[in-house]
Amino acid sequence: MSDPKQWSLTELLRHMVQRTPLQLHQQAWGEFLDRYRALIETAISRRCHAWNSRALNLQRRDVVDDVFSSVMAGLVDGDFSALKSFRGSSEGEFRSWLNVVAKRAAGRFLRGRSFERYIGGDDEGGQSDLPDYLLKDYLSDLDEHTQTELYEHIVEVVRREKSGRRGNAERDLHIFLLYTLADFDQEMITALPVFCGEGREIGHRVVDNVVNRIRVILREKWESDDE
């Protein structure tokens, strides 16, 4: 029997997705961990830094362990459909693919925790009892790419969930983003020309209601992602 350490990438993947013979299948997964565990854990750890996991009251090692487990589960789920979907052939392509898989898994996990602690509010959808300066400090410590990711995900979720509903979805989205991510208060928002003028005046209560409703939408979304 050949040494697993001498297997090519093609041989390794073949034995990983074929359950028989069992001995080769088990050896393949052991070899996979030897080759790529450090790569996956490093990718997750970097995402912890990008999302400022310490500010979320998360221990990096715990996050790495949890996300690593989810990555491994994702690779075997659906009769190894993720591994079977890989279309590259070189070692470099596979390492790049694994890096993306790990980063996305970590991003989903940490994004949900940031929604929960800083963006989502309390169980009734109301404003979090965390002081506003903590939210501002947390967001300012995120790198530009992560801030953009957070922004784009909020926009995607809100537009999808509010599509088909009555009301002004785009107006509400802008109000929420200004209040939550841009540090605008109610008075600043209601004074903006786009929100005032004939037939368009809004008050502080409208801002509060919009922000709380969208917090409920986001809370439902990241809770369903965790199931």
C-alpha cells in the first residue's frame, strides 16, 4: 500500500470522497489534516483579527475550534459535495479554495456575533443597552474590507426581506445605516434634506421604529444562519 504522504492531490481527494476501502478513506482524511489544518486555522484566525473578536467577548482559540469543526462538517456534508465541486487540479488552486472556504465560514460566524452584540439589539428588537461609544469603537477597529462586508450584508438582507412588503424599503435602509454605521442621531437624520420637505417629514419616532424593525429582521436572519 502506498504512503499517503506520497499521494498526489488527485489521489488524496479521490480517497477522501470514496468511503471504500475504509482504511484508505480514513488515511486520506488523516493526511488531509496533516497537510491543510494549519492553513484552515490560520485563515480563521485572520478573520478573528479582522472582525475584532476580542471586542465580541470571544476567545480566538474557541472561535478557531468552532469554525474549524463547521468547515470540516461542510466538506463532508451532502456526500462530500463541496469537495466534489472543486474543479482545480493544482496544489496552489486547492489551497486557495480551502482558504476561501475557511474565511467564508469564519466570516459568517463572526458577522452573526457582531450583529448579536452590537447591531441586533435586545430580544425584542430594541436598541442594545451597550453604550453608543462601544459600538462606535468596535466599528472603527474593523478594517475597511470588513466594514464593507458588514455594510453589503446588511443591505442584502434588508432588501431581500423587505421586498414585496408595503413601505419605503430604501428609505428605511438608509435611515438604519446612517443611525447604526454612520453614527447619525435622530435629529441629524430628520434634518437631512432627503428626509424632509413637503410630504416627506419624519420625526424621531419614525427613526426609532425603522431602526428597531430592521434590527428584528437582522436578528431573525443571523439566528436562522446559526441553526
